[in-house]
Amino acid sequence: MTSNALVLRVIQSLEHFGIDYMLVGSYSSNIFGVPRSTKDADFVIEVGEKSLSPLFQSLASDLIFDSQMLLESVTMTLRYVGRHPASGFKVELFMLSSDPFDQERFRRRQPKSFLEATAQLPTPEDVIVQKLRWFERSQRPRDREDVKNVLAVQRGKLDLEYLRGWADQHRTRALLDALLLEVSRLT
């Protein structure tokens, strides 16, 4: 089973069990920016009082989920990690946190065409804000490059006031401004 097929299967299962979700990480930056390969798919989910056992059982033929939640060190959020035994591809289900930005981007998520289906995705602005935060915390060059690519592809369509507001709150404004300048020099 391909990684894209696994992601579609997770989306279908989340929707089947009525679990609110948003596809984030590299899959969302690929949709709004320049596609790159990835070894995992990240989802933010809001479970409420629902049990995840039926979801895990429905996916058990393709994904083996850890029995306990883990703390993700970059975002400091709790997550379940599922692995596809044959390929090693991971699916990470992050619990929606109480962080104001996490709450806002989840509220703003939108259904978008994704492969042969529809998926709940963050806005391009929210992809940028989150990737800026990840870069500031982890210094992963791919996060910086993802921000630059989304800025370039979505140029002229972004709510810059919204971006700058969150960048000011997260102390990532200097990086955002530098990347906006880089993108403006590309044309």
C-alpha cells in the first residue's frame, strides 16, 4: 500500500468514526507549496469523549499504533504514532491542544480536494505560521523551505496581516519578513 493510499484510508476512517481532524505537516505544505517526499503524515484530531479504539481497530490491517500516547518534543503535544510495517511509513495523530494558535487553525480548517477525495486542511496562512514555529523550535531546514515555497506559490493570495499578527505573537516575525523578501526577489 502506498503512503498516499494509507493517508486516504486514515481520512476515511476518521470521517467514518466522526472524529474531527485536520491533515497538517508536509502533506499540507505540499498542497499549498512545492511537493516533496515525506516519511509520515500528521493529523491534528479532536476526540472529545470518543474512544480511539474503534479507529485503531479499523486501521489495524495496515497500521500498528502505539498503545500509549507520546509527547512530541518540537510541538510539545501528545500524539499516537502508527506505523505501516512493510514500508515504515508513519501516521501521527496529534491531540488538539489548548494552544490559542492550535485552536484557531483547527477552527479555520477547510475541506479541500486531496488526491481522489476531500480532506480537512489548514489554510495556507496557518501552514506558514505553524512551519515558522517548528523552524524556530527545531531549526529543521525543510520547515524553512516549506514556508518559503508556500509563500511563493500562494503569493498575492495570502492574508499578510493575519500572518504578521501570529508571527509577532510567536516571535517569528523577523524570519517571516526575511522569507517574504526572499520570495519577492524570485520574480
